Amino acid sequence: MNKIKLHDLKRISDYMRKDLDRAYMQIMDEGNYLRGSSIDNLEQAWADYSGAEDCCTITSGSDALHTAAQIIGIKPGDEIVCCSHSYIATVEGFIHEGAKVRWVDSKLADYCIDEEKIETQITPNTKAIVWTDINGQSPDIDKIVKIAKKHNLWTIKDAAPSAGGLYKGKKIGHRDHNIDITCFSFGPVKNFGAIGGAGAITGSHAICDEARQLKNHGRDKNYTRYDHTRAGWNRNMHTIQAGFLLAKLPYLDELNKRKREHALIYNEKLSNLVKHVPEEQPQQYHTYHLYSVLVEDRPGLTKFLQDHGIEALSHWPKGLHEYQHTTDSNIDLPITQTITSQTLSLPCSPFLTKQEQSYVIDHVHMFADKN
């Protein structure tokens, strides 16, 4: 059997090859590689799909988060409240702008930020609550938004893993969730993945207009080419990535459904073999960008699986508070420590075959029997 990959991107591309080829040819024929028609079309399509008021495309999820930090005016001395169990991109844009991060522990059930502990970290210097939809599932948005309104704080969701997910029956990014800024990554391994760097911000028209200005060298939409009214960046999504994403969008719900089917089988077959399997919360729809379990002997199982041709990776094996360039490394976050020291992601590509999944399950079982 060939190596079983965590994300089998070739199988996904092969499944929609004709649509991707057609998108490529349309862009070549248009000959506008930076600001072609696909950009506006994707922004409208993603706003329609997610239920957002507006959408601004951008070069990556990391750039979306940094742009969000600039939109809300983060400056030295400001603070944000954030979960420590996440990828570094969640906070580094805020750190670049001078913010201090006040860390919140996670919940074992869904690996997401513990909503009940957010208020303990809010101070007079706090400007925003920032959180991640860990592995593709949102925490309780209503609780977080209620806390933010009580303390007059911005809300910023890192939705990099959760494109196409649901909260209370509405897509992640929906205007009815009342989140100020939602940041998406459309990187290649994401469920809605481009063939290169890509991302987006959703929010109000005012938020997205400001994001468009910041990503385009600070040009105001009402001024001419060389009227730069603020310091910005070159963060314009390339037309070809927008074209590929437009071709992929009609497949997103189907691909998420396929991943969920694999995840539910894993949950059934692995629940007695590992310490913890993902728990989908009642009002959420998990996209399973990553299918991650907790295991006692992560190094041993990882090596065993890899030796048998199964790709298994430890995503975020270190709390963000532990990095030397972040803050408060001595804070006690016991659940974060448990998750980061034991998390292991297993192959859950949409086109994982039954034979491959059985092979993965059998080898987890074999390892458990040996230990």
C-alpha cells in the first residue's frame, strides 16, 4: 500500500480537474493576473456562501489576522485575550503591532478556548477577544460575543480551519453571529484550499473596505492609483488563486461531508484505543480540517504509524505561551498542556478509501495491543 497521506491534495485536484483546468484557461485568456474579475467574483461568492455582509480577499490567513489587528488599531500597551492552544499565526500579527497576549486555557471536549475563563483575563488594557476554531469546530460564539459586548471589546475569529462549518445552523462567518472580524485561510491543505497562498476577511462593509485599503498599499477606493492615504501592504490575492477557489467552492460542502464521514468512523473505532477522540458539540458542525486524537504515548504511536506508511503529525505540540517571543510562559494552563503534549492527527482526506482507513484503524489497534 502506498503511503497514506494526512492531506491527499492530488486526489482532491483530480476530482475537479476539468473545473480547475477551465478556471486556469479563463484567467490566461483574461490576462489580468493581479486584479482580474475572479477577485470580485470570489468576494461576492464567499459572502453569499457564508452569509457575511461583505468579504475581502487577501494573501493568507496570517495576513488576514495581521490586517485585523491593524483595523482595530492595536498599539503597544494594548492586550488581547486568546487561547494558547492554536497555531502561532493566530497571535503573531497582534504581537507585531505591540499587543500583549493574555492566555486562556482550552476545553478538553473540543480543544477550543474555554469561554468560562475568558473574563478572568480581561483588564482595562484589553482590546479584543481572539480565538481559533480548533481543527474545524467553533467554540460557543454567543458566550464570547456576550462577554465582548459587556466589556466593549472587539471580537476576532481565526476561522482558518473551519470554512464551511456551522454554528447554530449558519455558516461560519455569517453576519448573524455578530463577530466583528472573521479571518479565513484558504491555504492548500485547508478544506477550502487554493493552490498557493490565499485567505479572506469577512465582516461589515466598513471593515472590509478598510481591509481592501490596507492590502493595497493604503489606497482609498475613492482616490486615484497614487493616492495613498495610510500605510498599507501588498496583500492582494492573485487572480489565479481566486479562480481556482471559485472552481472549488461548489464542491466544499461535499468534501466536508466526506471528511465528517471518515471522522465519525474513527470516533466509533478508536474511542476505546486512544485517550480522547474529538467531541462534536450539539450546535456545531465540525469540518474536521484535522482529525486529532489524544494519546498517552505520542512518540511511540507516531513512529509506529510512520514505519507502516501512515502519515501522522503532531499539530501545535507546544502552547503559544511557551514561545520566547510571546508572554507569560509560567502561566498554568493544564488543559492546554494535556492537549499539546498528546495531540496526534490521523489521515482524514476526503478521498481516503475504506481500505486505507481500516488500515489506519488496524494499526492504531495493533499499537494499543502491544502497549
